[in-house]
Amino acid sequence: MSQVLNEVLNGDSDSRRSTNYVDLHGALASLCDTVNMKLISGDSDLVSDFETKAKKICEERELSEIMKFGALVLEAKEIVKNHRKRLEDWAFSSSDDDDDCCIM
């Protein structure tokens, strides 16, 4: 699960301007959220295990503060939301230039 979360936290880049990519990351973030809400929060052993995984993710990413797994999930969901918005903005702005790209 930490690898899934880490993948979403990687965010986006110009080379990933694809609705499929955003949809996949949205689904992965949703999966992490479901695991966090349904499984982890109800089992104290899992809480400890996933907080350790969250700490490792934060250290690997050299974050200035150590975040709990649930906070990382919220961050991942925000990254997906922002990526989706940028993708929509990019698609909208590129459609404005359609007349410029065609020979009439």
C-alpha cells in the first residue's frame, strides 16, 4: 500500500497529460483512502505498521515534517485534484487555438 501511495504522491509532469493517468491516480488515492478508513483505523497493529510506512515515505521524500499515513492520503488526493484541474485547464487552453492549427 505504501508503494501505491508513493506513486500518487509522485504527482504529475508535462509528459503525463492523460485523463487515463489522472483517473488511475484518482483510483489509487481512493484505494489508499478506503484502506486507511476501513482497515487501518480499526486495527491498532495496522495503525502502528502504517505510521512506520508513512514515516519512511516522508524520510525518502526528505519532507521537513513527518506526516501520518492519513495525512499523506489527503495529500495524495489533493495532488490528484490539482493534476485533474491542470489537465482540464490545459485541454481548455489548447482547444482555444484549434483554428490556428488548421489550414482553412
